[in-house]
Amino acid sequence: MSLTLKEITDQKHELKTFFENFVINFPSRDIFEEIERKLSDEVLFIGCGSSYNLALTLSRYFERVLKIRAKAFPAGEVAFEKIPEIKGKLAFLFSRTGNTTEVLLANNILRKMSCKTVGITIEEDSKLAKESDFPLVFPIEENAVVMTKSFNMILLSLMFMVDTISGLDVTSYRELVDYSEKFFDLSWKTIEAIDLKRYRHFVFLGMAEFHGISLESALKCIEMSLTFSEAYSTLEYRHGPKALVDENVLIFVQKVSGMDDQEKRLKEELESLGATVLEIGEDGDVPISNEWRSAFLRTIPAQILGYQKAFSSGISPDRPPHLEKTVTL
Ligand code: F1P
């Protein structure tokens, strides 16, 4: 079996054990208190590639729940000092492998600016784990070049953390985690029923946190299946990008609460232009709650799509051309 497919499929069961063994005990760990103490009016979120998409998604959720300012930057912009000078803030740096050059350089720069850095990774022996002020090493094993389950597990953990800090009731996380196996199977069935050979262009639409999810969805399809894929904040798609719509385009819309009418009209418009449109969310083609907390499950359909499209095109998702697991400069 493809290693990437194995790691995508692991989520069917691993999300549950990870939630029980790690996520719900997270608030009792020292690092949790440290983060809570250092939170101030503005926090930074930094990463590259999928880890940047993770940073973007989380920055929106921190802002929403904690009502503080949260800015996300690609690590390269911080590493080469292309952002305004920032002093004394808390910065979350994301790198699955913990050795991506720009993230390590960003860590050095931020520490020089008297920022405190939280190094989020799954590799205990990585440089990020050693060089950040507060290493946060997740107990996740992921070896494929393409980042899949670790994105969702880290997202789940940090959204749970923010809600716990804010004193919110966190019971719906358990319901979502319990639904993960069924959601995976429904996603698989939905994608399997599509004649993927027909589509040459994938589009992912979502708002706020779900825009980050859409960017990550597009990246998965590019990396695994080498298909032209792009993502936009849902209604932005009508402002130019829809010029490329035809019958070779498959569009996924991440549904958001309170947007049923607009989403329905958008779907009708895009279908009238020839596209196939599938909705992820309440009453959608792949049903799931519309709450922001469901973000940690919402890349799964695209992870499956990327794999299945690669398979149907005779491409190995385990060996994406030109990509390395860790990018070093
Ligand atoms: C970042 C990253 C991956 C991407 C690719 C290259 O890695 O951009 O997201 O899939 O393999 O590296 P990391 O800093 O999270 O280890």
C-alpha cells in the first residue's frame, strides 16, 4: 500500500486514540500553562507549505476565540526580515520535520527581536525542537513526503487548547472525533463515485478558517496528483477566477453557517458554466457540522481526492516530482 494512503487512512482510527491519549490531557501539560501565560494582544503564526496553511488556519481561530490579533506569515518573509519589526510577541512556528531552513532562520530572527517562540513539530530531535524557547513535540508518526494526518491532528489539538483557555464547553470535539471514521468513509465513497479522469482542474472554496483548509486541500491535490488546483475565499471566486470554469473543473465548497443562500446561488452559477460542484458541510455532499471546530476533518476529502486522482493517472503520491520532505536552502 502507498505510504501516503496508509497515513491518510490511519486517521480513521488514530484521530480517536490521539484525542483520548493526547488532546484531552494537553491542558495539564506545562507547555499549555506557559503558552497561556505568554499570550498577549498579538500573536504570530509562521510556517512553510502545509505548515503555513496550518498557521493561517489557526491564526483565524485564535483571533476568533481569544479576541486578540493574530498574524500569519510565510517563514521566508520572517527569515529574511520582510515583515515589520515585531518586539516581544509570542510566536508559534510550525514545521512537521522541524528542519525547514526558513522556519529555523525565522526562529533566530524572532528570538533576536525578544519574541518567545513555540516550536511545533513531530520530530523530537529536530533543530526546531532544540532551538525554540518552548518546543511542543507532538506524538505523531508521519513519514511520507506529503503532510496529511499530522496537519489535522495538530489543528485539532491547538483549536482544543484555545477553546479550553477561553473556558468554552469542548464536548462537541468528542462528537466530531467520533464521527471521523464515518466522515472518512463517506468522503471515500463520494470521491470514488466521480469520474476523475474527466477533471483537469480542482478548485477549493472556503471562508476564514475554511479558507486555510481550502489552501491545504489544493496543495494536497497538487503534490499528490500533479493536478492544477487552487483555493479562494468562497465569494472571491466570482471576482475573476471563475473565468477559467468549464466542464473540466471540479469545485469543492466548504460550507459555512449562515451562508446557505449565497452558497446555493454560487453552486447554481458555477454548474451553469459547466463545473461540477460538491459541498462539504451541513446537508452537503459530504455531510459534516458547519462549526469551525470541524476544520480538523475538512481536508480529508481532498487528501482522498489527491490520492485517487494520482492513482487514476498512474502517478505515485509517495514520490512527488521535485519535492523533498524537508526543504533546505
Ligand atoms: C514544509 C513543507 C511541506 C510540504 C513539502 C515541503 O515542511 O513545505 O509542507 O509538503 O514536503 O515542505 P515542514 O516545515 O512542515 O517540515
